[in-house]
Amino acid sequence: MANWFECKAQFDKMMENGSLKKVTEPYLVDALSFTEAESRIIDELTPFVSGGLEIKAVKKTRIGEIFWDDSADKWYLVKVAFITIDEKTAAEKKTVSQILVAGSDFKGAYDNFMEGMKGTMADFDIVSITETQIMDVYKVKLSAPKPADEANS
């Protein structure tokens, strides 16, 4: 299961008018710890940043799943309530989860969410869909295992 961390990075960004402006932008990264999240976001952003790069904050998120769309340029946070029935009391119980969904606009995010939920047996209600400020999301990078003869040398 992925552990998603939100990292706020501050750097000088070239604006459309050609001027440099110091900006702080949030990014999402899959990591095992706060330290790894900070290291990974520095590795991901360094090739694209000229000048200084400073990580202002790293916090763990409650995002349970991500629905990707490579053609989308925005990220939306969908809060969804999964509905279950307690067999003993017959009471309805709602468990809220957060799912990050890529979309070009609100409707695109909704459509991508519904597509991602196809085949789900659970009943659910959408509590909210909110556009986030997240600039990009970085999945975990898995390195290929070394061959046995290289690992022992």
C-alpha cells in the first residue's frame, strides 16, 4: 500500500513575462518515511529548478488511492463515503475515504472517479470533489534487482 506525502517545495520559477518569482508549490510523493519523501522530491525537482530549492514542509496524507489520467493537468480530492450495513443491528455505517483523481476539469475528475469505481461491489456516496493545488504526483520508483553474481561482489 502506498504512503502518500505532500511536500511543499520553494524555488524560483520563471513567469510568463520572463521574470523570476519565488513560489511554494505542493507535490505528492510515495515514500516510506518523511526523510525518504523529502529526498525523493528533491531528486524529482532538481533537474527542473534553476537556483535554490528548499523543502518547506512534508506531511503525511490520508489519500487511500489515486486514479490516474495522463492527459489531465489538475488533481481533485474526492471524499467518498462507503456504505456498509451492520449485520447485527442492521444499522447503516459510512466510512469516508479520500481518493486523488486526475482531471482536466471538474466533470473530467468526476468521470475519471466513476470509471475508477467501476466494478466496485460496495455502495458509496460522493461527499465532495475539491480541486487541489498539487502540481504533480510521483509514484514510487522500483529499482531492478541486481543479478546474483553482481550482488555478491
